[in-house]
Amino acid sequence: MAVAPRGLTSELNALANATVQELSPYAHGLSGVDQTANYLFAAVLCVSLGGLCVLTLLFRWATMGNAHIRHLLTMSNPDRQVYWAQNHTSIWPKIKKHLLYAPLGRNRHNKEIQLSSAISIGTLPSRFHTLLLTVYLFSNIAYCLVLHWGTEDRAAVIAELRGRSGELAALNIIPTMLFAMRNNPLIPLLRVSYDTFNLLHRWCARVCAIESIVHTICYLVNVIDSVGYDGLKDNLATPSYAWGMVGTCAFTMIIVQAFSPLRHAFYETFLNLHRVLVLLGLIGVYVHLEKHNLPQTPYIKFVIILWGLEWLSRFVRVAYYNFSLKSGMSRAHVEALPGEACRVTFELARSWNYIPGSHVHVYFPTVGLWASHPFSVAWAETKPRSAPLEIEMEKLPSWNMPKHQSVISHYKTQISDSDGPEVTHVSLIIRARSGMTRKLYEKACASPSGMITLPGAMEGPYGGHEKLASYGTAVLFAGGVGITHCVGYVHRLLTQYSQGTCSTRRILLVWSVPTTEALEWARPWMDQILKMEGRKEVLRVQLFVTKPRNQNEVNSRTGTVQMFPGRCNPSTVLEKEVAEQVGAMGVVVCGPGAFADSVRAAVRKKVDVGNITFHEEAFTY
């Protein structure tokens, strides 16, 4: 078969495109599009999102200002705590109880909805988030439906809808990309968690994809009505329409592969494919807009620049903290622990600023290639790199220590010589699930010593926006590996208490674990905390073992560290704490969804009794 020369092919494509434009004036470019109305609704959408950010910022400033004043007034004068322990209005507690802290239904929020033991369809948004998403969704629908319905020409109405949906789809790519970024500048500015922005990202992406599909369908209907399927085939041979179709198909595939059961079952595969499809979709949309010189082209240019800066900032951040000509690459010391978990300590190439309650994304090139996963930072300290010396120090007894043995025993710890250059050591607990975490655990278990050292990198810190120093009472609930989020707060509060720089006078750490073996996950750090100055004056620890092998291994003591068999009942715990509350109370929870939901429900029951603030750390990917 003879092949037409390239120049002739281009001329034929241009001729075909011109034919479509002549026969179907409403199927291309801005023909039939009410661009004035498009600009209006785009501006309304931008003002709405911007206004929400401004209101959130004002709210954060108000709460931060209130906390700062409370901190200053109660830090050195505990007698003033009584005022801050009480609610001085009935409206704000009701808003917290029925809107801000409320799940969508009765109790379920972060507990995953399981269709079976292997299939999860995700979690439910909170009542407040549902309200925001509903307004956002229906406003986009309304903007698309404000058309000149009285026009007799059906093709003209379809063309107007094509322009409106295309305008909104291109515009919605901006918040979709912004909300997905780890280095989203709105996170530290508004002090809104990445988990919340990730929820908003998913819904913005769905709206964007649906509007892209509507835009494409409107184009197809008008072209087919005018020139039929043969004309459509010729029209799609032109680069602009071909790449536009690529963009729509890529966005549609993103929605399909991001379906919760698929995303949770094959998360690492989902993430890699997701990035490829996003890149392909952005290229398709950009070429489509640029070839027609459409006014939405700057939107996509901005998104591409934004995404490029995100990856550049992540690369610079990882390279700076994990690579050094003097120290080489950061190393990760991995220790296999009981209960299918690993204690991972990163020895960073450069010093690092630790924030209690923060999390990091970690890379293990020899285990998971370029894959990264988020984990809460459990402990961070500065140690010299030189060889350690062993000396005797004191610690509290292990859970399986005989009852008659003294409360104080001895163990060997490592104290480093202070002459070497200082490096920062950051520790995490990684529970073995599937994929990279399972491979890491199995690799550590395969070592005769149960410990391995790998090249690794750490990106962060992220989060850690909540400060607890202004609360007279701090109650921290941890479920399983959620202890990593709480232990840093406890250490920081005890340090500030000994220095006289915090208002906190009561700290309760509640840790629920499946077995006593899991207590080993945080033992080194808890031993240090239990030896801190002033610890017995303010800190109490309650350990709940949900599946003890027998009742004898769970010994409940009457001191400041107590152990109980069975599940933790947050309502019972908070009932007692509220009755003895000192000053304002901050309640923090990090753990499995069902456990976090039970703490949320307990807080909502008591939020109108005393001044209580609720903080939840969650990773709902």
C-alpha cells in the first residue's frame, strides 16, 4: 500500500479539520462557547475556594491566639487553670460535638468499610468534610447547568456545555494537584492535616474527571451529528483532538484505578501507575489547549510548574538530609521485633529538626526501589558517630518480671563518646503488612542477629502542627504502632514541665496493644521517659493488652504505670479524667480506625462538660 508523503498527510488533516469546522461550527474551539460566563463561574469557584482558605486561616489564628494566651497565663500560675477548664459558651461545644468532631453517621469515621476480609472500600468523611464536599460538588453541577436553555439550536446548547465543562475541568486540575502535594504550602499555613487535603484531592479529581468526560461527550455529539463517524475519525487524526482524547482517557483511567478496593489491595502498583497517568493526562490536556490557543492554557502551565516544583523540592530535601560528601548516604538500622514489626533507626547524613507528632516518608532502595511510605516519628536524638561505650543504667522492669523483684533493675545501654561529629538518629516502628514493609521485616528476620543495616533515605518532617504545652491536662490514646505518634509528645511535655515552660500538670498515656510482646516496640523510649525528672508528678501510663496469653502475664500495679487485660474503653477513661481535669484538656489519638472512632465518640460525650480539644492523626490512603 502506498504511503502519502508527510506534507500531504498534514494538508489532508488540515483539510479534514476545516471541513468539520465548516459543517459543525459548534464542535471546535470557542465556537458556541459563552466565555464571559465561563470566566464568571471560574472566578466564583476561585473566590469560594480562596474564601474557605481565608476563613480557615482566621480560625487557626483565633485558636492559636487563644492557646498562646492560655499558655502564658497558666504556665507560671496553676491557680488560673480553673477558668480554662470550663466552657464559657454553649454554642462552641455544640459546634464541636455536632459538626467539627462528628462522624457522618453515629460513630464510624476512620474504621474501614470492609466488604470482606480482603476488600475494603475506604472510610467515611466527617460531617464537616461532607458538608464542604457537598457544597463543592453541587456548585460545580450548578455552574455547568447555567446555560441558554431557550436556544432553539440544540448544538448551540451542547457547545455551551462543552465550553463550561472544559473551563471547570481545566481549573479544577489546580486544586486537585495542589491538595495531593506533600509540600502543599497550605498545610503549614492553615495547619490542616495532609489526610484532610488527600480527601479533598480525591473528590476534586473525581469532579475534574467527570467534567472532562462531559466535555468530550459534548464534542463527540456535535461532530457526529454534523459529519458522522467518518468525519469524527478524520477529526481525531489532528494532534489537538487526538491529545485531548488521550487526556480524557487518562483521567478516566485514574478514576477507575483509584477505586478504593483496587487502591488498597495494590497500593504500590496504584501509586506508580497513578503518576504515569497523571503525567500523560497533563501532556494531553496541554497539547489540546495549546494547539487551539485556548484561554485555559495558563491553568495547565501553572499545574505543570507546580508539580515540577513539588518534585524538585522533594528531591532537594531528600538529597540534603541524606547525602553528604563527608558522611556518605544515610543508613537505616533495622531490628526485627516481636509482633511482626521492625524498629528502624535512621542515621542521617546531616542534622535534622524534629517536631513531636510529625511523620516522614522513608525510602529503602534495596527493598522497595523508589517507593516511599509515611510513618510517624517515634524518637529523635543526636548521637556521635564513634564507637559506643557500655555502662550500667537503671530502668523499670519488663512486663514478664517476677512480682517479688525490685521495681528498679539494671540493664546495659550504650553511651557514645562525645568527641565525634554529631549526627541525628531518627527512629520509627514499621509494622509488617504487605509489599515493602513485609519485605523489610522478612529481610531483618533472615539475619542471624535479627538486625540489618541498609542504605536508606528519609523525607520530612511533615505535620506536627498541634502543640500541647498550653493544656493543663493531656490525654494521649495510642493503638498498636500509634504509640510512635504519642511518645514524642510525652517526652516533649515532660521536658517542658521540668523546665517550667508548659502549662501541663496531668499527662495520661493510654496504649492498647494486642499482646504483651508488642510492648517491646517502644520499650527503649519508654524506659527513658520513665526516668525523666518530675515524671511521677504528672505522668501516668495505662497499658491495655487485648489478647493476653493468660491473666498472670498482665500484672496491674497501683503505681503510675498500670496494665489491664482486655480492650480499652475510652469513655471510662475520659469519665475519670474529666472529673479530675486540670485546665483545658487536649485529647490526642493515633491508632486503628475503630479505636480512633471510639475515642472520638468518648470526646463528643464530654465536650460540653469541660473545655476539651480533640486531635486525631490518621493516614487514610
